[in-house]
Amino acid sequence: MTRRELLFALAAPGPRLQLVDVTRAAGLNFTHHTGAFGSRYLPETLGPGCAFLDYDNDGWLDVLLVNGQDWPGHPKRRATLQLYKNNRNGTFTDVTKAAGLDISFYGLGVAVADFNNDGFPDLYVTGVGQNRLLRNTGRGTFVDVTAAAGLGNRTGFSTSAVWLDYDRDGHLDLFVCNYVRWSPESDVFCSLDGKAKSYCTPEAYRGTTCWLFRNKGNGTFEDVTAKSGLFDASSKSLGVAMLDYDQDGWPDLFVANDTQPNKLYRNNRDGTFREMAVRAGVAFAEDGRARAGMGVDAGDFRRTGREGLAVTNFDNEMIGLYESTGTGFVDRAAETGIAAASRTTLGFGCLFFDADLDGHLDLLAVNGHIDDSVRNLARGPAYAQPPHLFLNDGKGKFRDISGEVGGGFREPKVGRGLALGDFDRDGDLDVLLTTNGGPAYLYRNDVGNGHRSIRFRLEGRTSNRDAIGAVVQVEDEGGWQMRRIRSGSSYLSSSMLAATFGVGLQTAVKRVVVRWPNGRVDEFKGLPTGVTYHCVEGQAPVALNYR
């Protein structure tokens, strides 16, 4: 770092980043349809997920938004998935119909990955009833292969999903969260005032198990929920994140449950999992009660080389921020400042990312209540709530700067889904979020402090093509940073797969280590920053300009 660069960095006031609302200018014209007609059905509270993906492999991120549907016998308007193609100039074009995604069903979440290793991202869309597996043809269209893939005989109330290669055979498997046993016929009457119907909490319904489907490598899947040890009919699952909590090189799973204990499934490396949440300290709040877990993400926010967890919860329950001790976790939300700031908000989507590219993972969370009638309660919580953007000072404290980044970002919203991706290819990560019964928002991140980034787009050969599960470690002047290539996390949503590292004003990093899902390790030295690198397993990285 030169003396001039150092003086510039020291003189830069505050976070020096702006989140600019470019939704309208970008052409994202979307309104989520809950199907609500007055009966206050439980699925209407959950909202839609969203995704950044490059569906046509042109190097620019496109946007997918999930939608609901009318309830039988109560027609209002036809609603479908919506896919927006990136025009490479800051705008998007709605290509839903042309891509074959003009599909109407009660959708909730989406997980994006190349399940058949053909080089094109596929979609798994969850919801009420039948989930959908939509295969990318590589010609700009998708086809529904749910039945052909052996996934058409399972219906439920599915929420978040994640792709992972749990058996490390090079083929991506699928883990699906399910919420509760609910149908219009079994809907329960709940009320806040004893008179008018309100939305029920999940305590009114029985739980149900999540599902694990093993990819057989021939385009079909096998249900291995029971024989893998994951069957648990007590769960009420909303969020899931892949991590390697015991650092043995095999992917584990954390599941956020609503009013039930969270679950931490350790991979036994033999096709089975062992539930470890109580032992690891993440099943309950510190008072011993189960919280209402919604969204979850994993990330090395302490730069220790170990992944911690963030979990959003109901209002008055606070966000959980779990630091890894190597053998378990400790909730650091109170001492970091996150607990107090999130006490009165009801969180959904949450993600770790380096918002200001200073080399430390920050935390973004979107909030909103489940029932608009809370506005009628004296001193009750708000229905629309502002998001949190917690800036990590690198010394163990987080500060909410959501009111300092402009663009109307702090304005209250009924937030739900959240995804990150660099849609304008300028090196920082932009924000896509959805609201329940309202619009989607696209915020362009403008980092104005001169900070740089370095990004890695991985391609597996013997590992799965997307390299999901791989770990990228970067050594810079401040030590080591790490990112895991993963699908899912947040809430109902999927972010950009490539790993982005903020490096401040550094023009090069000392060393990069890539640990592939199959155990192979590649190492590179002295890579310049301000660049995206395409890393093929076993080969030297190829530099690509951001633009």
C-alpha cells in the first residue's frame, strides 16, 4: 500500500458504501401474489424466495423471482415464476415465457445448481403441493423433469432447499426443508383478539420431516431420508445451510426450525448423519427454549478458518450469531451488538458478505412480521420493518449501518427472501430481496472507499461441476480469509456461486488455496486483485476482467 493510498483509506469517513435502489431503472416489475382472500391460510405468511443465476451462461447474472398462486375457488390473477435476463447495461428483460417458466403453482423457495453436470444451472422450486425440478436445456429454456427424475411422488409444504454432494461422488444431492402438516382442509382458527381470524403460529400444526434425495448420476434421484438418519417428523424447518462444522472435509447441515429445536446434522462419511445440535450448542437459545428460526447462513466472520452461523428469529428473540469453537458454538450476538439491535425485529433472509470489501464478513438481514393485524395492537411490533446491515469492525463488534447507505434501503418492508450477486460485474456484491405480497427490490452496491476484491469461479471435473462444497482460502496482509462454495442459505433463496473476497487497498494476495469437494488441493501465489479467476479443478487459474 502506498502512502497516498493509506492516507486515502484513513481519511475515508464511515463505511463509504451506498446501496442504490435500481429496481425500477433495471426493469424488475414484480409483485408477489400471496393468494390471500380473507381466510388467512398459513402459507400466505411465508413470502417468496429469489435467486441470482446465469441461466444462459453469458457471464452476466440473471434474476429469478418465485411467486404464489390463487387458492382453489378464489381466482384473482394468474401469477407465475418470473425470470429476468441481464441485458449487460444495468437493465433486465422479462424472459419468463420464452424460457418455459410461465408456470403457476404456489411457489415458495428456489435452489440453483447444475445437478446433471452439463454446465448449465438448473432449478429446484419448492412450495405447497408438488415441488418442481426444472432442467436447463442449455438453449435458453427449462423443462420440467420432476417426474422423470423420480421426485414426483412427494408432496408437502416445502420451504428452503440446498444442493450438496453429501457422499462426495461428484453428483449433487438435494436436501429439502418441510414446514408443517397443513392443507386448506386442516386449517386451524387462530385469533389475536378472540374474534377475528389471524394467521396461526406453527404450534397449531404438527411438524414433518425434511427430505434427502441422493443423485444417482443418471438424471434420477433416490429418497434416502430414512436410511441416512435424517427422518424427523418433529421438525418445522424454514432455513438450511451447508457447512463443515467439524472440518473433516465432508459437508454437514444446519437446519433452522420454527418453534422447534434447530438441528445440526454431522456427516458420518458413510451415507448417514448424526444430529448434534444440543451437544454443539445451537439447538436452543441461551435460556433453554427453542426459538422461531427462519433464515440461516454460515461464514467465517472471525477470520479463524472456522464457519460460524447466523440465524434469524421471531421478534423479542433476536438474531443468533454463533461463533465456532472448533468443537461447538457460542452465541456472540449480545457481546457483538447484534442482539440489542435485532430484539424488536422479526428476521427472515440473512447472509454474510463483505459489503465494504475491507476483508471482514458483514451480516445482512431482512425483516417483516407475519400478520398485518399486529398494527392494531397497542405497542405491538410493526408489520413492515427496516432491514439490518451489520458492519463488522474486525475487532468483535458489529454496527447497524442500514440507515447510512441511502437508496431508501432503511425504509420498512415486509422482507422475506434475500440473495447476493454482482449483477453489474464491478467487483462488489449487490442485493436482491423480496417482500411478502409486495415488490422485489434490487440494490446496486457502490463501494466508494477504493477497496478492491478478488473473486473465484470454480469448475469441478471429478468433483461436481459447480464445485459446491469447495473451500477457497485467501492469504492477504491481514491473515487468512475463507469462503465455501454453496447453494441455498438465507431464506428460500440462492445467491451467486462464485466466492468474493474483499482485500481493502491490496493490489495482490499472497496465496490462494482451493480445497475441492473430492479432497484435492490446488494452490496459487501472488494473484493480482480486481479480477475474477476461473479455476478448473487441477488447472492454473485464468484471469477474467470483471467487465
